[in-house]
Amino acid sequence: MKKVAIVYDRVNKWGGAERVLLALHEIFPDAPLYTSVYNSKNASWAKVFPEIRTSFLQKLPFARSNHEFLGTLMPLAFESFDFSGFDLVISVTSEAAKGIRTKPGTLHICYCLTPTRYLWSHRKLYFQNPIAEFVSRPIVNYLKRWDKDAAQKPDLMVAISTEVRNRIKNYYDRETEIIFPPAGVLPHNPQRKRKEKYYLLVSRLDYGYKKIDVAIRAFNKLGYQLVVIGTGRLERKLRKMAKRNIKFVGKISEKDLAGYYSNARALIMPQEEDFGIVSVEAQSFGVPVIAYNKGGAIDTVIPEITGVFFERQTPESLINAIAKFEKMRFVVDNLFTNSQRFSKEVFKRRILDVI
């Protein structure tokens, strides 16, 4: 490929999608990064890119930190970019970046994190207020039409998991390949003995669909130690719910995160994730996963081998899964070997194979 560009919805945080971007940067170190808005303070990881090109939204004073108000402008932002002169454009998106316009002769591959949640799979969670749902309906209907049309533009669409592939088929009526995103924390020794004193939950605390409250209620009843890593707008509410056996440690470094993984008894995943990188991270440290039996966990957790599933997002269902887990033993080698299916090296090789 002579000239490559990478496109992402917004560059203002750190998470699983951002690991994808860094892996793509390793493959294409000269590729510029296009995005709607860029917050250099919250996304210092992006400084490795040779150039970050933003849309007109960057000039809005509130846009860099309050992107949730920009939904109606996102289509125009990405349609305004000019990709003439590029041989390959890779869009990484859970929203509007797939709607970029390319000319004949430019290959557009979309790495789809999920069809836009607030329009499709999780719409009811985003519009729980009936009045807000009614008022926003015309805008949402317009965005749904645009989003479905935009999903037809890429020459090839790739899904991050079986769950996302099914959503793409359901909402966009497109067939896709699956390439799992890269996962992992730090170099470590998964064979070392763990203290296994506490259960661990690693998640952003700003979305109701994460179902952190389910885990809090379960551990309030059990009395087992639970460590919660992450921050978000729901943190204060969750802290008030939690009893003294539940510890919130907030935002921590990757080095400290590795330490918490190494000493955890099991990872708790009460949410339905598009993929769920924390599941792979835990297994890479020899830590089993107790997960809700839906979403990305179906790809990352092998029942009875690397973890345990529970069927309903209720405290009772989770408590039953923990009781089952307590009677089981897991082989660390099996956990570590499974995690290697999702390594950065495998991801980079699969991306190149697709291209």
C-alpha cells in the first residue's frame, strides 16, 4: 500500500478501541489519524501518530469533552474529510466514522466495534425517559437512516466478535469477517502463585448497561471481598450502595492493574460487552472469569475451562455462578493459552491477511 489513513470516531479517552488504533499504527506508522475531535489531555496515547487531523467540531469549545451532544453533527463531520490520494483507509468505529466518503481506487475497510449503540442494540437504555424519547424520535430516525446507509459504504466490514457480527447482520444486513481486537496488559508471569483473596471487577462506571449494580448487590449479600477498578459518573451512586467488603480504587496505572489481576480470585463481568478485553486480560494472568452469558464473553470464555457463565443479569444468578465457581479448580495453563488467541500479534497478522 502506498498511502494509508486511519479514522476513528473521537480521540478523547483510553480503552479497548484505542488499543486497536495503536496496533494499526504499528502496522502503518506513517498513517495519519482522522477524527471528529481530539483531546490531547485525555488521550496522550495518540501522540505517537505522525499527524491527527480533526473535523470542524474541534473548534466548538465543549466538543472535546462532551461528545454525547454531537450525535446529529457527526455524519457531517466525517463526510467532510477528503481521502483522495489514499490507497487504503481503515475506519475504526462504533458510530459515524464508517460514513466517510472515498473515491474509486481507494479501499475502505471498516473495523466495526458495534453498530451505533444508542440507535440500535441499546436504544432503550439511552432513552429511558418517555418525554426525551418522544422529543428525540425524529432525530433518532434520521440518524438511523443515515447510519444504515453509511454502513454500506465500506468495501469490507470486519466485526470484533460474534455478537457484533450478528448485530451487523441484523441492523445493517451485511456479512462480515471476525478479527478479535488485541488484548493484554503488561509482561508478567502467569504461573506465579496468587493470594486469591478477592474478586475483581474492572469497568468504566458511567453506563447503566455495565450492570455494576448487579455485582454490588450480589457481593453485599455474599460478604466476599470485591475490588472495583474504574471511574465514571455512576461511581458515587455505586459507592453508596456498597457495603464495607467492597473496595473502590478508582483509576489506576497499568502496572497497578497488573498487580490487582495477579492477586485476584476471579474477574466478575456482569455486563454484556461488545467484546470485553478485561476478560482476556484476566485470563492472561491466570485468573478465571465469571461472566454474563451473552456478548463478547461467548468468544473469550470457555465454560468450565476458563470461567463460569450466569444466565440472567440479577444478583441471584450471579451468586449462583459464584457458588459454582467456588467448587471448581482451573488450570492456569489453559487460561493463559486461551488468552493468546487474542494477542496483538494475532490481530496484526489477521488485519494484513484481510488487506
